[in-house]
Amino acid sequence: MSLSKKSKKFYIIFVILIIVVIVFIIFKNKKDDSYPMDAVASVVKTDTQKVEKVVENTTNTNPIEGYKVDKYYNVVPIDKDGNKKVVLLTIDDGPSNQSENLLVILAKHNVKAIFFINGMHDKDYKGVIKKEFDAGHAIGNHTWSHQNLNKIKENVALKEIESNTKLIADITGNKPKFFRSPFGISSEFSRAHLKKENMISMNWSGSTKDWEKSARDKKVFVNNVMKTLHDGEIILMHEHEWDTNSLDDLLTEIEKKGYTFLDPKNITK
């Protein structure tokens, strides 16, 4: 049975109305599900905070470990779970004609040392102390002219220490953090003065024994350190030509044993 023209017209209108209603319902639901502007702003703000938090966390994943010098003149981590397998290299009696050669070898191994300087040498090697400091090494006070502090008057000892402190401060912009007595011999006065100045007194717990003639042989020089090498060892050497000739081998052997060279900036009072 065929539909009349009037029935067809009614049918078409009815279908159109149904479609309009369906479209309206879909549009309304979609609009209700969308974020209002303040909600969008809130999401953006939250996401930004999350990003900032991630950045914050990643920049602090490797905090610098702190170390102290113990009564046996070893460096030990402040955190009981810190890395104990470290050594500290210290170089005495510069600046000298060997200083810049030593800097090249230290840079090759990415080692930071403490250069314990005597101020009296600065006039002959101008600019060397600044180069050591600019290379990231610490400049330690070893007195002005390397006199035995236990054999000189207090006023002389004070001048020996303070003249060197002033020189280092003038060159680096900072007072020295570390002090080493000549020959490793301190006095009651020097100990009290260092305490007052909040300086770290630093002798050694291992040495190249480079003052002995036998240490001019590279194998002896290296073995003098390696035979007593231990966790936290503070190694003593000087700015002799034979030290320069043997330093590369010494650092290589220490690295082979799995030790890390401690950066002096990580040592605290």
C-alpha cells in the first residue's frame, strides 16, 4: 500500500524532528562533559607544579657527600653509609717550577688536590697559585717560610701563619680552609690559633716518602703509597721533579684499586 503525498510529508517532518532532537541531546551532553575555564586553568597549574616538582627532584638526586678528617688523619664520610673508598691527595711546598706540570697530570685524571703552599715562593712563580685555584684545587696554608712551629716564638709563628693566609686570600678571594704544619709538627699556640680561625688541621696518613733518595725511582715512589693504601688515606707528596715523573703512574695504580679521589671542597670542619 503506497503512502499519500500528505502522509509522506508528515513522515519526513517527523524524521527531521527526531534527528534534531538526537543532535540536541548529543550536543548538550558533550557541552556538559567539557571543562569550564577555571577547571582547565586548575589542570594546567597542577601539571605545571608536577613538572616543577620533577625538575626539582632530578636536580637533587646526587647530593654532595660530606667528609671530615678524623684523629688519625684520614678522611671519613659524615654519613655512616657514605663512600669510604676514597683518598685525598695533598702536595706540599709550592709553588715551584713543577706546579704547572703537576696540574696537567691531575687534570688528565680529573683529580682535585690540596696545594699546601709557602708564601715565600710566590714571588718567583707569580700567577701559579691562581692557576691552581682556577683549576679547582684547594690552596692550603703551609706557613710563609716552612719553619718548625715548635721552635719559634709565638709572635713569629703568628706572622708565619697570618702572612700566608693574607697572601692566599688576596689571590683567591677566600681565606684558606686547610692548614698543615711544616714537618707535621704543631705547637700549643698554633693549635689554639687554628681553632680560633676555624681552620682544618691536616697532617697525613700515607706518603710517597719522596724525601728519601730511593723514592726517586718510580717503582719505589709508587710502592711507598700502594703498600699502605687504605680507605680515607691522606697522601703526602711534594713538588719535586721525581714526584712529577711518577705522579701519573701513582694515580693510575690507585684508580686500579677502585678508589675515588676526594675533592677537598667536600671536606667540612
